[in-house]
Amino acid sequence: MFRRRADRDARSTNSARHFAVAGAIVLLGAFTHPSSAPRSDPGVYSYSTDDHVVVMRGEDEVTRWTAAEGEVTGRMVWTDDGNHVAFFAEAEGDAARRLVTLDARSGAERALPCDTCARIAAAGNDVLMVGTHDGDGFSGLLRLDLSRATPPADVPAELPPLVDAAIFSGTHGEVLLQGVDRTGGEVYLRVRPDGTTSPVGTATHARRDRQGRTFLRELVDAAVATDQDGNTVYAVVGGFQAPQGSCEHAAEVFMALPSRQSTVPTDLSLATPVPDVDAATSTTVLSVWWDHDDRLRAAVLASLCDGQGTVGPTSGEWVLDHNKWTQVSTDLTLGSRSLRDGSEVVTRFTGEHWDGAALALERGSDKTHIADGVLSLAAPTPRRTGSERVLEHLCDPRDAVCLARVGRDYEVGSTSGDFDGDGTPDQATIVRNQANGTSVKITFAGGRSETVALTETIEEGVPHWAGATDVTGDGRAELLVPLGTKANGVVLGLFQYADGRLGKVQGDLAAPVVGAGAQEASGIQCREDDGRRVLRTRTAHTGSAEYVLREVTYAADESGRLVRTGDESFTFPVGADGALPAQLADVPGVHCPGVPDLFQP
């Protein structure tokens, strides 16, 4: 990202790369088998500078790898167990590349010449997976078992035809792979070390600015966590680069959920003005990480394309809050990492950002300076077990589409009404679960609540709405819920609460439709007729010269059933423009006391 964080991807080079020594292993220091080595302390982490990669345990240095003259390193990757950190090392302008691993228990160093290696990810404990490239692009995957002094092995993955691909992050025996197919579309796959694959989802691969220029996307990195069900969650960082070598750059963060086979975008618009502003700017997400509270955070660097690299006001630390990123600090940072012992390593820039950052270890209010000139920071995932809070702030609670994608129950409407007939209003909230079942939570005036199943299925895509009104006139409100769509309207269901159950109102009334189209309008109306509560369905439709209005009236009998008590039709001339006559303007929608009329055209 800065001088040594370029993490140059082999995809961007024109020269073909090959294994320097096919299958060769170079051991620098003793190889220590895990059975004889002590387990690493949970508080391990690593950082890189111009000259070194350093593995730390708290305030103590475990081992220090020194770069050769002119050698640079890429992103550091930790295995799940915190025993190994791996990275690439290569000389600038040289095709030779080495895969280096450092043992956080013994300090042993291991290097593998691998000129074709392009990206690396941990696939669990002691297992790395490496993506390789040749002169034509992506060429395959390798698996390296760090518990054995053996060469890497090919991963027999059955992948679709891909023009290019790269792996980004992994955990629990899998890695995330992004590929580009022959049509230019993006493909996301979960790949296991044994070669089995499964789809993850899709995401947009380009965006345009107001001048019509296309900003092409390249994924940069991915942080990983686990939800309460043990499912892997990836926070993927992407970058959009303007064409023709422009300074302008935009950024994004989206979530990849392999268990749901879906991707969910997050709203980074407040931090990423490109390409929505006139001034040319460059915005980059330097890193993302989950903190001790399982909140997703990001380090953002925003600058003006003014030739000076002037740092913009949206630089600093951001946190994801119900799908929208919110700035919590303007301090320029490479990011922080929460460690498994409860401490945190924090980076802050104290001078020019291209000179690297200061690194400190924080335990509560105690802060210990560790190093200066830090260019990158890495640590094992902060928790071994899953957490329900990992996805808590991914969606706006009102965004049913997002909630459905992440596998969470979501509300499809709420309303208040006197459902138990005690003279005080109650609250009903309709909730849809991931098994496509629907339940209603009724919170009564006294504080007691009940959750009851809805006996009808609510289709996807219907309006999120609910209403309550006393249709039968017995002092208890009926619950009105959209169940589906039909022609130009929405199909309503009427339900009544009694004895801990919520049942459909019985009688002659079929599910009414409310709404309006080009030649038809329909709705319901609640009225008093000679002191008796009635419900009237109204449907108006036209052929050519006139509108026909049909009104069917229903009222409750002694048993509470809605029975038909009237059926009349009227005609009205079509207006000059063929529109609904003024006399029928009140037909569409729901017209009942206490019910918001949300279905007006």
C-alpha cells in the first residue's frame, strides 16, 4: 500500500513466472514439528518495516526476518492456530519470488522459491493455500502443510473456465477465491484443500462516474470471522481504479457469506466520494478488522489528486453501523488488531504517511510503544469461536433483502390495535424467518407478549406493511397483512386473535385485493350501516366507454363470521384521458379507521 505494502500481484506482470526450483524447500533454522514445539501464546502478532518482518508475543520479540538488499514483502497471513505467519518476498523488478513462513513458537524460518506464486491464504491450522499464475493468468492452486517438511502439492480443484482468479483469505479448512469468467463477470467460490468447491455469490465488477468513465475493480484483501452457527464470514476490500492511469480511486467493502451463497454490499459512500464529486480524489481502504466486540472496523486513507497527496478529512478509522460506515476517528492509521489475550495492537501515523506508522500495544489504559516505520500489521483472528455479533451490524434493521441474505429473521410490518378487546391498544409485529414461516409477536398493554404463528404464507416482494381495525365490530381489532400480489394489486389477509391463536377471519370474504392499474382499481372500505359495522370491497374496471364499479358488502353474523349482505354495481363514464373518473378516486387502497392508506396510487 505504501513503499513496501504494494503486495504486487503476479497478475499485473507481463513476464511469465516459473518455479525457481521445482518442489524445493529451503529451511532457514531448524524445522520444529508441532508435537515437540510449545503452543504459541494467544497474544502473537506480526508487523513489517522496510527491512524486516517481526513476530511478537506481547512486548517480546519472537523472531525477526531480515530482507535481502532490495527485497520487498507482501501481505502477512496467519494460520488459524496462531502458530505460523506467511508472506511473499521478492526483489523489486526481479521475477524471483519466495514464500516465507515463520514459526511463532520456535522462531524457525522456512522459505520456498515459488516464482509463479501470486496470492496466499491460510486454510486452517498449519495449512496454506497458494494461487499460482503463468504468463496467461491464473494457473492453479497449491497446498502447503506446515506441519511437514514436504513440498507443496497441487489442489485438484474443479473450477469453471476462468480468465483470471485469486485467493484472498481463509479459515476452518477453506479459502475464498475470486475469478473472472470469459464474459468478464465475477465468480466467487469457496475452495477446500481437498479441491472441493462451492459457489459463494456475485458482486458488481465495475462502476461509472458522471462522465461515463468505467472504474474497474480489483479486490485487495479480506478479513475473516465466524458467526454463531460456525459459518465463515468474509469482509472483502475492493478498489475501483479510474482508467488511463488517473490518480482517482474509489473503495468498497462487501461481505461474502459462503453458507448463504450470497454477497452483501456495505455503504461506504461517506468515506468514498469518488466518483460522485467534481474534485478528483483517491480513497483507499487500507485494512478491515473485527475488534473485541465483533464490530467491523476499517482504516481509510483519502487524498486529493492535487499532486501533493493532500490527506482528506475522511481519512481515519471507520466502523460499520447497520450497513453504513461511520467515521469514529480522524487519526490516520494502518488499522489495529485485537489479540486473543484481550490486548490490542494499534498503528498511528505520527509523520508523513509514506514513512510508516508507530505501533503500540494497548492493554486497557496501559500503552507500550513497540516500533516505528511500520508498513503493515497482521494477527490471527481474534476469536476461535463464532459470535452472533459478527453479522449484527451488517444490515439496516428495515432492510429485509439484506436480512434475508444473511439468514436472519426480519420484520415485514407492525401495527397497533386492541387485539384482546380490553380497551387498550396492543402492538403486533410480523416476523418472517428463514424457513419462509411467518409469526406475529403481540405485545399487550400490560407488558405481556405472545408469539403466534400466522396460518398463511407471505410471498416475497410484497409491501412491508400491517394494519389493524375492528372489522367485525366485536371490540377486538383484526390484523390486516399483505400476503401476496395479484394483477395490479396486493392481496390482503384478515386475522383475528383469540385464545393464544391467530386465525383467519371466517366467512364469505375471499382475500380482498387493493391497488390500482391502468384499467382497474380495487380497495376495501370500513363503514357503519344502521349502527352495524360493515366491510365493503370495491372494484372498478373499464372496457372502453365506461367504468363499472362493483361493491360487495360484508357484516359479521352472531358467530363472528363475515357474511355477504349486499352486492351492487354502478357505471361511470370514462374521463377524457381514459383515467379513473373523479367519483372513483377513493376506490384504491384501504379505508378503515386507524389503518394507514398505503396503497393509494
